[in-house]
Amino acid sequence: MTVETGLPPLSLYVHVPWCVRKCPYCDFNSHGIGRNAALPEEDYLAALLDDLAQECALITPRPLHSIFIGGGTPSLMSPAFYERLLQGIDARIGMAADIEITMEANPGTFEQARFAGFRAAGVNRLSLGIQSFDDHALLALGRIHSGDDAYTAADRARAAGFDNINLDLMHGLPGQTVEAALGDIERALSIQPTHLSWYQLTLEPNTEFFSKPPALPEEEILFDIQDEGHRYLSEHGFERYEISAYSCRDTARDYRSRHNLNYWQFGDYLGIGAGAHGKLSTRSSTGELTLMRRWKTRQPEAYLRRRHDPRGYLAGQREVARDERGLEFLMNALRLVDGVDREWWASRTGLAMAELDAQTREACARGLLDEHSTRLKASEQGLLFLNDLLALCDLDDKD
């Protein structure tokens, strides 16, 4: 939905960088601290709200559409921390009446004891980092919970009042078979989540797995896992709406992740916290659109020191050049199974639709893009070969 400013919806990402132990596949800005370390809650809360105040000075006023609290392991912080944080966010920027507020949490028993407090603080969507129900696979992934912990966590989340629960689940794990991957999905659906993020394990640079790669399944097995997994989820009431995201099919309520949809639909978002990123759109008095990306100091200790630094928390920013906007937009929008409104190309990039006409005609001719008068939408083949589709649509490709 476009707001009265002519700008897209505005979301907020909050990064909490600490976790008990860094997983060997994780390339996020996370820092292991062990089980019993004291976290600097007061200092980090003050820094986050100060960071937000500096960001608010840059935006065209709009109520927040969604908040996502990620990490790290955000559930290591206390419920009181989040009560004060959300109150401070509302006071500084304001929230839509139906705002979605998601928190990532691990299934460990320590975090489970806090679920009721998180719900009372205002969090209304919980994302549980399950990854697998197989204890051997969890051990290989460096996870510190068991498969049984996942069932207990889901039960306690519902008892705490959460009726919107996402499960993060990986496939393509070391040595995984098609049967094992489908077994994980079957166990996940037995918990009755409202949303599933089902994504393939990839070996990212600057991770332990990248430097010491485990033996992953062959390409043919990976293809079969995805094909059988998509079919199983569809048959059991889950609708795939993005390459790796599935929502419970419910005519009374939309369980798609509103926050992630805003990313994929090229909306605006503020980023606060150590290493957080943001993207902001502004319009001049003549209607010209400017897109700016901003990112914050990564190291938690350095981020906290910035509270008394006139430079603030910003590590860097750059304007998204006109010849980059089209590809950035499509890299997000074409991940969506239903694509996006064709008119958003102009309103969210500032580019004329005519600038994409030749590429879209070629993509349609190759069967990678659906021919549609009102939407930009990858075909089934295009979703399978998204990189090929994006290469065709790259306006900056001089070849």
C-alpha cells in the first residue's frame, strides 16, 4: 500500500548482535558470548533509541508498518528491555495500529521462560530458529538445542499468547537425504506454525563452513529435496509466496511476513543496532526520487562507544545510482511468486517503464518472465533460474 507521501511503507529493523555461540554456517553480524555472560542491556537500549532519533531526523514522517528484531539471538535480552524499547520507538516515530512486531528466538529453555514477557511487551510474531529436528544434523550445524526443544518452545509460545509463529528450517544439510528433509518438514508442520522459512544451507564467505566445508548433498538430491518439499507443503496447506517462504493458507488472515514483504517489494526501512542496514527514499519538491542506503558500526563495543561521538552510529552511506536501482528492485521483487505491481517499478525506483521494455520482452520470449499487463512476475522457470532472469533484466549490462 502506498502512503500519502507517495513513498513506500516504512519498516524498522533492530539488530541485537549477541548469541550464546556462533554457528559455523552463520555470516550475520553475531558475536558468541557464552551462556552466563552479562549483557549491557541499559547501555544498548540507550544507544538504540539514540540511534533511532538520529534516523528519524532523515525521514519523511510515516508510521511504522513493521518491526523485526533480529540477531544474534534477540531473546537473550530481557522482556523489560523490549517493553522499554518498543515504548521508546512508538514515542519517537509512531506505529501503525496493526503493526507486525517480530522477534527471532531460539528454542533453548532459557529463552522459552521469557516468551510471556516478550508477548506482554508488544511482540506479536515469534520466529523460532529450529533449522532441523534431527539431533545429529543440529550437532553438525553447531546448534545448542535439541529436536525435542523445538516442540516444547512452540507449546510455550502458544501458551504465552503467540498465535503467529514462524519456523526457520534448513535443507541441503550435510549428508541429508530427500527422506530426511521431508521428515523435517513433516515434524515442523506437526507443530502447526503459521509460517515457514524453508531455505537451503549455503556456504558463505567468512564462516567456519566456508573454510572447512562439510560434505553437502549432490545437485540432483538438492533438486529433488526442493521439488518434493514444495509439493509436500502445498498439499498440507502452505502457500509458497517467495522463493523460500511459505504461509499457512487461511482465508481469514494473511500470515505472510509483512516485514519481509516490504523488503521484497522495495519498501523503506530504518536499521538500528550494531551492523544494521537501512534503505530510505526521499522525494524533492519537483518529485525526483533519491534512494539512500545506510549502515551502522558493526562491532558491538565500538557501536556502544559511538553514543558519545559526534559522528553518531553511522559507518557509511551511499546513494543508489539510477543505473543500479532497476536491478536492485528486480533482485527483490522477482523473488515473489506473484511478483509486484508493474507501476511500482516507476514509483519505487524513479525509472520509466520504457527503460525495461526490451529486457522484459526478451525474458518473456525465453519463458523466464510471465507476460502480464499489470505485474512484473517470474514464471515457474524464472524462479528456478532467477540469476539468468536477472542477468537479462540488468539495465547496466553493456554486453
